[in-house]
Amino acid sequence: MAALFGSQVRRLRLAAGLTQAELGAKAHVVSTRITQIERASGAKPTFELTQVLDTILGADNLLIDMWPYVYREAFPDWSRAFMAYSERAVSIREYAAHVVPGLLQTEDYARAVLSVGLSLTGEEHLKERVAARLGRQNRLTSSDRPDLWVVLDESVLRRPVGGAAVMREQLARLLEAAEQPHITVQVLPFEQGEHDVMGGSMTVLTLPDSSEVTYTEGAHYGQLVEEPSEVRRFAVTYDRLRAVSLPPYMSLDMIRSVMEGNHRGASVPSRSERRLLAQKQLQQPGGWQLRGGGRRGTRRRARP
């Protein structure tokens, strides 16, 4: 697909009467980047660059329509069929055992997650994967956006992927996403104990024709399940996980608590520390003083 994409760029460039240097100048990239794309010899084009090239070359969305097939090549074979189904799904139900699902990852979190793994070949490969993952998130804001229901294992919240600052941003992103009417986030707490999907993640996709497929994934492998009887079994398993998870509002409270506790910055006191500080301020002579020049509170004296 990368070679086919490159040949189309070359064909459109020649039809427009542009040299590689001229096209690069219009697209604000060096001419060697155009050479790489046309020869399929370097990093795959980002979605943003594809949009620019499509406009400059008057491709009428041809390059944009080809891009999803190009970026899938940045991933292992066993995940490409799943991504193809995901792009058509009207409903996505996902249980995440180890990391935040890709559709809800921040760029820094995605880079930290994708920087490890046996199939990674280098820095350019990592850039391709990050760009591809972020590109998939466009579906959540498109006109045909799917309903997304995510169950996160509590370990997902507490593992400091990328460090404390990255995790705080990521947890804030989860809270922001959960405000959308088509996105639901739940947390499966440690206290729930063992369950049927321990050790791996699972996604159930509902397609436009109401058929369903399931995708299960471990650290270095994935399996797409299309047999209807097997898919129904996984769907029931997922419904059981939802039933024993915290309700959405309690799940968001846990996410906030972890964000303010485990992954808070050094200058940000936890909730318990803030309560203790407030109590000390109230016990000081003369009442309390709001920061920033606020009004001083006064204590009423008991009448004699």
C-alpha cells in the first residue's frame, strides 16, 4: 500500500507539472521527503501531510482515502484486521487490562506505550505508530462516531506509564473523554479479585449490520474471533465485567483520586493533605485568610 500510495503521489505530481522540490516547498517539507514517499523508502506520511498533499495535487480525497491502508502497515499483521473492523464499528466495548485504550491515549502516553515491544524496529517506526494511533482517534469526533464503552482494570490507573506528569495528563484525558455522551468509562477495582479475562485485554465490536467480532490481545500477540458462537461468549463475559465494575460516577471519582494521589506533582497536595492544611488554618488565631488577598474570616465571640 505504501508503494501504491507513492506511485499515486508521483502520478499526480507529474500531472500537475511539479518537481519534487516544488511539491516539497508547497507542502513545507524537504524534497527528499517527497522522494521517500514516492519510493516508499522512508517513514510513512502522517495524516496531516497526506491532507496537504491531497489538496495541493487536487487528488479529490484519493490520498486521504488511501492513508488508513498505508498506516496499518506500521503495525503487526495480527492487528490490521482488527483496525479495519474498528473503523466500521458502530459500537466498541473494550476491557483494558494493562494500558489505556489507544482511542483515549494522549500523545505522550502513546509514545511511552509504543516505545516498547518486540516488533518495534526503530525511531521512525515508533513515529509511524504514534501518528497512526492518534489518527485513529479522529473517529471519536466524526459524524459516524461509535459508542465507546471502556472498562479499565485498576492497574491501568496506577501504573506510571511515561512518568507522573504523563500519567496525570492521561488521567485528565480520561475524565474529559467521559464527559462526552457517547463515551462511558468504568473501573474494575482490585478488590473484585479474579475474573475471566485476567492476563489480557478484550474488545467487542458491533458492525453496521449488527454482527459482532471480538479481539483479544496479549503483550505480543492478538487474535480476532469471528465465529458467532464464540463472539457471543466473549460478549457475555464483557457484560459480566461491566456488572462487577464500579458505576461510572464512582469510577470517575477513583480516577480523580489516583490522579491527585499516585501521580500528583510534587507541589500538589493530596486530598487528605489539603484537608489537614485547612483544619490547621481554621485553628489558627484570628480565623483564616484566603490566599491572593481574599477576605479574612472572623470568629464570633460568645455572648457573656
